[in-house]
Amino acid sequence: MDNLKIAVIGAGVVGLTTAVELQKHFRNAYINVVANRFEKDTTSFVAAGLFRPGTSFSGPTQDITRKWINNAYNYWTDIEKTAEAAKAGVTYVSGYLYSSEYPSIVRNHYIEKLVPIYRPATEEELTLCPGNWKYGSFFTTILTQCSLYLPWVAQNFVNAGGKILEQQIISLLSVGQEYNVVVNCTGLGAQSLCNDHKLVPIRGQVIKVEAPWIKTFFYGDYDTYIIPGFDSVTLGGCRQYDSYNTNIDKYDGYSIKERCESLVPSLKNAKIVAQRVGLRPHRDPVRVEKEIINAEGRKAKSCS
Ligand SMILES: Cc1cc2nc3c(=O)[nH]c(=O)nc-3n(C[C@H](O)[C@H](O)[C@H](O)COP(=O)(O)OP(=O)(O)OC[C@H]3O[C@@H](n4cnc5c(N)ncnc54)[C@H](O)[C@@H]3O)c2cc1C
């Protein structure tokens, strides 16, 4: 039998990670990553990369969702344990999650028992940042900085025999004519590719600043966050449902700066190095399914 030919469509964090995992399981397969945008042009590049799934995140069942989250966490912590961790942009980071109004906001049923530390903040810790913080948690979790991770994982993929092709895919059927298996990791791109109206963007904007003295992350109310990375600190943010605006909005920028500086006043001295916008792919439930597509008489498996 001929060797299996697999196409992974998408070169964001999901596509490239899927491609290297497939290489481990199908050693004799030809695996290509096909995408029209790479590295700094992906949504993945915009993210601070903190491992903290939203509490409303859901797959088809609670058990499956939990399994996905646990597997993903183990994937990142396995990298963190290696000498490659810094090159891959993977590290542990600790910090505080505050709310002045809602105790539920500072809890996270998905990761409370998964990460090494997740505990209520003490009375003293609630006064570390200005603000009338009533509820708080302190936790340690993993961070993946995609400006480092994407080139690192792409190089590993190529070193193991994979090929990366630049191409805009118009239909999964046409890809299915060339490959036995098509793995669709196109994020928001799947909206048009699969005619999937359940996929919606949640627009986010962030400011990257130079503030090497910030070693701890802080979350306040209303999508305010400060997350230290390897070479900059990410200030956020916003979550604008169904917005397709990929331009930097100056009013969002003012609001982010003001909210973050009131949470951590030393940020007033931080130099802005970049502002970025990304459209988070949002779908309820998240789709990871296989289906058989009939590519002009040939059957191909497609996974989305
Ligand atoms: C401001 C902001 C902050 C965030 N912070 C975090 C965080 O702290 N932690 C966290 O876990 N997540 C965070 N996220 C979410 C995270 O960035 C996304 O969930 C993640 O990047 C999605 O990865 P992806 O690989 O699915 O998509 P993408 O990175 O968008 O990659 C999609 C790939 O598919 C390709 N593609 C799409 N359509 C086609 C087509 N038709 N033909 C060919 N190629 C195609 C694209 O070119 C691209 O290569 C944040 C997002 C934003 C915007």
C-alpha cells in the first residue's frame, strides 16, 4: 500500500502542533502543512498564550472537554521539562486573578486541580494592586509565546520530513483529491471553508510593552490583564463578539492602557513596542470531528 498522504490546513498553533503530533503517530506518512498565513500574520501570534481555558469552553461533553484540556496541558508541560523550553517559548508563570464583584470569576473548574498551584488569594494579596478587590486567586500555569513557538515547532516539523506549503484553500474537496486525510485547522478560516455559521470571531486587541520588572500576571475585572512573556509584557484587552475589525482601535488602546496602569501603576513607565489585533475563533461547542468526504469518486477522511 502507498504511504498515507496527510494535509494539515493551517499554520497557527493548532495546525503546526497537530502536524508534529501526527508525525509521531504516522511515521511513514507524507505530511504537508498548507496555509495562506504564517507566524506574525496568524491569530496565534497575537495571543499572550496563558493556559487558562474559559470556564464556558466546551466540546461535545464535559468528559471530552476535560480530556482535551488535560492532554493539551500535558503537551505543554512536557516541552517545559526539556532543554528546548526557552527556544520553544514555553514556561511556567504565576499570578493573580482579581474581581471586585463576582467570586465565580476567580475560580476555574477546568484547571484548579490540573495546575501545580491554584488557591484563594490571602487578605494581604488582595491589597497588592490598587482597587477594591474582594475576591482573588493565585495560580501557576503554563505560558506559550507563539512568536517563539511557531518557528520552533515549524522547524521540528520540517526536520522530521514534513513540508510547509503556502496556498489558499478554497475547498476541502479539492484537497481531498490529492491527500488521503485532510485535517482542517484553519481557525476562523473554517467559517467560509465549511460554511459554518456557528463560528464567530471574538475580537481582541493587546499592547505589547517593555516592562522586564513585571514577573507576575494580573487579571482585573472587565477583560483587564497584564501577562509577562519572554521579551515583552502583554496588556489587554477586550472581547468583542462578532467583530471583524482587524484594525487597531485607538479608543480600545486608551482603555487598555488606562485599565492596566490603574491595576499596576509602574506600567506608566513602560515603553510600548507594538499594538496588535486578532480575531479569536469562537464556536460552541468546539468542533473536533471526523467525516468522510467524497472527492470526485475518491473517499478522503477530513477532520475539523
Ligand atoms: C488578543 C488575543 C489574546 C489571546 N490570548 C490568549 C491566551 O492568553 N491564551 C490562549 O490560550 N489563547 C489566547 N487567544 C486565542 C488564541 O490566539 C487562539 O485560540 C489560537 O491562536 C487559535 O489558533 P489557530 O491555530 O486555530 O488559528 P490561527 O492562528 O488563526 O491559524 C489559522 C491558520 O489557518 C490558515 N488558514 C485559514 N483559512 C485558510 C484557507 N482557506 N486556506 C489556507 N490556510 C488557511 C491561516 O493562514 C493560519 O495559518 C488570544 C487571542 C487574541 C486575539
